[in-house]
Amino acid sequence: MTVEVLNSGSSDPKIILIGLNRCATTSFHKLFQNSGIPSVHWEDEQGQNLAHRMMTNIAMGRRPLDGFGVVRAFTDIAFVNSRFVLDGARFFRELHAAYPDAYFLLNTRNREEWINSRASHSGGGYLERCCKANGLTADEVKQGWAYMYDVHHAEVEAYFDGNPRFLRYDIDKDDPQSVADWLSPDFDVNIAHWGHYNRGASQNARTG
């Protein structure tokens, strides 16, 4: 699938997280918001889900992130229910085609810890919804996650190899100042606002 580039010479570059959910997406959202950068995490204030809107835009021939006004940072492009699973980070090629001047952040963590975090999210409800949507057992879903993790990271890093607008950030090892420095040409990020949010398995959150 390809997306025609429209208005690619934008003067308001975006920040797009293309790591998988449960890799500090809430922490990045809070960091950007508290640094004065309009950000959306999973859904906007009107309840418009980011992943849904992205797919609708692509289907209609629009740019993926149309319709979010002044939002500059997009931190969780995912949705899961008992019938449907969408990891919007897998559309990194379409996002880059539409926004070649955007900053693409691969937020990541240890694979096994990531799988465990997903499995325990929402008290196990996230895993349960994935099982129902895929018609698979819990072990089969976890195996699928492991495969997707490996494929996604390999493809993203190969695609953006040498691109200065790409950064891989390990949430357990890397210094948040590296993100602030990387974004400094266009954004003033205050790492005093960096913290760990949504670590636990919230009963209400569907992603994180």
C-alpha cells in the first residue's frame, strides 16, 4: 500500500512513534504535552481513535493523520477489541511517504518484558481480546507477538537506515536527553517532564 505525498514541504513537522504499544507511549505523550507540544495518545479529546482515523484516511486517499488539527505528536497508533486488531506502527512506510519531514521514533524495550507487559495489560483483558480477535490461544498470540516484534524492528531499522529523522530509543537503557537533542531543531523538549506512566495493568486502558 502506498500513500501519495501531499504538501510534503510542511513547516510543522510531526513526531510519530512507530514502536509497539506498551513501550512507554504514555510517558512520551506526557513528555510532549508538558513540554507544550500538542500530542494525541490513542484517541483525542473527542474520543476519535487515532488508528481508526488513520486507516479511514488511507482508504479515502487522504494523508494518514489528517483531521487532528494542531496535534504535532502521535504516540499510540493502535486499537484492539474482540473482533479487530490494529497495530498502526506497522504502517510506518505509509506514514513516512506522507510525512517525509516527520521525526520517527522507534520506542522499544526487551522483547520478553514487552510480551509480559502486553499479556498483563488491563488485568489480562488485552490478551483476551487479542485471542478472541485472532481465534488463537494465549500461547499462540504471544508467539505471534514475538514474531511481529522481530519483523517490525528489522523492517523499521532497515527502512530508516541512515535517516537523521529516525531514532531508536530503548526505554530501559537510553537517556531521554537523547530524544530532546534529536528533536531540538524543531521542538523544545523539557526532560524534567519525563516519567514512567501506565506501568501497571490498568483496568480501563486498552493500550499504553
